[in-house]
Amino acid sequence: MAASLLLLVPAVLFATVGLVVLVALALTARPDHTLPSEVASARRHGLATSVLAEVAFVATVALLIAFVIQPSDGYVRLWQGALPLIGAVVALLVLALGELSWPRPRGLQRQVNLNPRTMRDLVPRGWALVLGGLGLLTLAVIGVGWWAAHPYGHSLMRTEGDTFRASASPFPGADYGRPQLVAIAVAILLLYGVLRLVVLRPAVVRSDVATDNRLRAASAVRAVRVIVSALALTSAGNLFFAGTTGIRLYDPGWQQNLSAAAMLTGAGLGVLGIVLVLAPAPRLPKADHAPVPEARTTTHA
């Protein structure tokens, strides 16, 4: 139970820091009156969807933690290592619904930006590198835990020669790794789907190419940052609990030192995961001109 309760710490930190970040972004955002009404509406839609997705992320993880700490069979508890990824799956579903309900162009006459786009164009290089790096790290941590664990798959065993001495758990072995791999696969598929929706959605009316691409890049980053946060938190949990298990199991020496290093690295990755999901998405540049007048309705004979 103590191990599961520790998982609530990221949720509490996220809620606190997230509120501060949201207020700061709202106070420094470009005013709506300097934007065409359609662009302002699209920006509000994207922001609202982002907030709902992050709330869904935290709420899902918190609810699942409350569920897994209740008396249940061991199979259910093994899924607790995949809770951040399950939260990311729910958040991506919310983002997908946001893309499907994106404000559509209206009217008989519409101006369309002919601007070919791909996923590579919209996801900033820095975020793509972070996604790839954390993905490889998460798979490596799962693989090492799978290799080092007791054959039962959820504990660590200490031996001297061929003699069994002691074992301790929880340890991120195969039993925890399998649910995490399933959740990673589902999350990556959903990420691909959301990014495709971002690429294919209609252009915002009365927006230039740069503004429309900026809005798309913001949507793409909101999807990517959910995944990278979940990957960081997953690796954080694996390393932290592997470290605490090793410290309890081994006598002072290189093995205990390695366990302490894993625990500290896990704690650092946990903080990184919270920071990443709260990192600002691309924003529209500050206005350098007067308020944008509304479009006039004209009648053609």
C-alpha cells in the first residue's frame, strides 16, 4: 500500500504546478481582440481541449491508484506500473475528440490556405528528440528489469553462488513489463491517430499560413507531451521501486549503491515527467498592430 500511495505524489505536484502554469499562461497570452474572431475561437478550443486532456490524465491516474490500493488479486496490482501510460491513453482520446470537434469553416465563400503539411513539419525537432530518447530509455529500463528479476517476474532475488538467500518486491520484472509494453503500443497508435487528425483538419478561416501552422503545432505538442510525460513517469516508477527494493535486499556495497542511484534517477525522472507535461505549447506571437476588424458580410448579385 505504501508503494501505491507514493504514486499519488506526482498527481498532487501536477495539480499544484499546473494551476500556477495555467494562470501564468492566461495572463501572458495574446489578447483575443488582436486576432480574427475565427482564430481566437480556434485558440480557445485548443486550450480548452488541452486543459481537459491534462485533467483527464491526472484524474485517470488518481482513480486507478485508488482502485489498485484496494484489496485485489495480484494481476490487477501488476497494472499499477502502467498507470501513467493508461492516463496518457485517456488524455489522447480527449485530444482526439477535440480534433474531431475542431471549429469547421462556415459560409458559402471561404478562403483556404494551400499549405501541404506532414507530421514532421508540425512536431518541433526538440520534442521529437525527447520522445525518441524517453521511448528508448523506457524500453531499456523495462528490458533490464525483465532480465534482472526473479523468474516469477515481480521480485528481486539475492543469491550467493547457487544458494538462495532472500528476495524482495515489488520489482519491475516481466509481470510489470508486459502491461507497460501493451500500454506503450496503444498510446503510440493513438498518438499517431491524433497527429493525423491535426494534419488533416481544415484550415482556420482568416488565418495566414504561419498562424494556422502555429495552431497545428500547438495541438501536436499537446499530444506529444502527454506521451513523453507518461514515458518519463513510467521509467521513474520502475527505477524508483527497483532502487528501493535493492536497498532493502542487499548489504552495503556496489549493489546497494547501484540501487540508490536507480532510486535517485527515478525521482529525477518523476520531476521531469511533471515538467514535460506542463511545458507550454507553441503560442501565437504578440500583436504588433491594432485590433483586427471583423469581416464584413457582402452580398453578390
